[in-house]
Amino acid sequence: MPFTDEEEEILTFLRSEQESYYHGDFDAFVDHWHHGPEVRRIISGPQVGTRIHSGWDELLLRFQEGFRQFPQNFEARDLLRWENIQFQITADMAWISYDQIAVKHVPKMHVSPMSHEVKIIQKFKGSWKIICLIVVVPGIRREDVPLIELTADGRVARINKLASERLGAHSGLVVSGGRLHARIRKFDTDLQKAIERAKNRLATNLPRGFQSEPASIVPLGENEAGHPIFCWIATEQERVLISFDDEFLLRGRLEAAVPTFGLSPAQLKLAELLALGQDLGTAALELGVSINTLRTQVRRMFEKTDTHNQAALLSRLLNSQGPD
């Protein structure tokens, strides 16, 4: 469906703002914004969390620092595509939403592979100005960890590159008949229950964040070396997400267990290395201590968690929700 003349005018304005940013033209960029206390910028994503910047004075400082840290000189029209463009226009205000997709990765270009954006603009003395920007970057596009996406009915929708490379030799997970299963049969029941719980969350009208529910960890048994295997399950973008070898989630969950069990910094680091599949000998080399020192630390962690082996220790730590 073709755009109206007014919609084309707004798109031209928004493209101009985008091009000024990616050309590194600071003066032209800030000229597209209203310089008043009512302006807002809201950014949310897995790497930055949620940030709200209010008022032009604060935004101007953020923009100046952004241009300093991330100097740009790129042709946005050739590298970025807008899809699902929607308009709501009144006499002097307009609401525009779209999905922005990076056509290809360009080193040093300050852009995410995909984002959902909303811009609210208002006319001041006959000229459009931005008064609110909302950017949501979904974590579902993460490529830094092995990630498997399941549809709302539990079928495999996408396997990213890292997961494709590692699944064949993975000791805990296997794809069969278009569905994800635990390779060790006795652990598959718990995996399927966890997937079912995630599917049920997708059926509600509330996003996960409203319930303060962290990603679920699902044990998958032990590998040949006796190290515990597990995966993480979360929901986002109408998908059930399964990740493994996810050091970001691992570190966060272990840090949450520190106050519960009174772990020292050295014990936390050792637990992290063990959870990543390292044995005590390899961990001792990395940490620059003797293996006997690490055996002592492990025994103390057994005492603190009331466990008797490494698999149970890591399960107790990773399933701790931390203090209330």
C-alpha cells in the first residue's frame, strides 16, 4: 500500500535524521530533535538493560558522548532496511513504528542486527521534531552463544551458527523429528516439562519481566568427564529460547548464589570454571594456584551448600534464586 504525501514527508524527515547520525553530522542530527524538557529516549536490550533519558539537557550530553565514542561515516540507506512501518497522524503530532534490520554487518557501525523502534514527532513552527524515541533490541538475535528457537508449539524454528556447530557433539541435547530432546533419556522428561512451562508463558498476555522470572536452568546429566551438562530456557518474541554454553547467564546465576552460601571471590571463580567444564587441573593452571588449594576450596563449598560432589554443588548454586 503506497504512503500518503504526509507519510512520505515524515519518512523523509526520519531518514534525514538517521542519515545525519550515520554520517557523523552532529549539528544536523540534534536539529531533528525538540530541545525541551519533555523529550524522552527509552532503550531496552539484553546488553544494556533498560535506560530512560529524560529532558534535552540529559539527552544532549548522551548524544555528545555517543558521537565521541562511536564516530560514524556510513550510508544508512544502503545498510539499513525498515519493515512493518505504521503511522498514526494528527494535526501536529505523529506516531511511527517500524522494524529496523541491518542488511549486513559492517565493522564499527553502531547498530544492532535488528530492533523495534517507535518515534513520536511533533511540529514546532511548521517543522517536525522528535520528542520521543523508543528502541527495543531483542535478545533473540544474539549470536554470541549457541541458541535454539522453538515455536509456541515446541517445534524447532531456528538454530544459530554456534548451536549448529556444537549440537552434533553435544553431550546433553539433540534435535529429532523437528523437536529438541535431552540426549540422555532419563533427563528428557524434565526438559520437556520446562519447555512446556515456557510455552504456557507465551500463551499469557504478560511478558516474563512482569513476573521477575529468570531463565530456567535444566540439568541434562554429565558428560564423559563427569562434568554437569545443562541448558537455559527463556521466552522472548513469541519464541521459546534454549541456550547452552552461555557464560553471561552462568555468571549471573552464580553471583546470585554468593550471598546465599557465603562464597568467596575465589570460590565463585572456581565454581564458574567448573560449570564451564574445566577440571581442577586445568582450573589450577588458569588461576595460578595449586590443585590442592582448589580441592580445599571445593570441600569448603561442599560444606556451605551441604553437597558431596561437583554435579550436586553446581546444581545447588545454579538453582539458587538468591536472597529475597
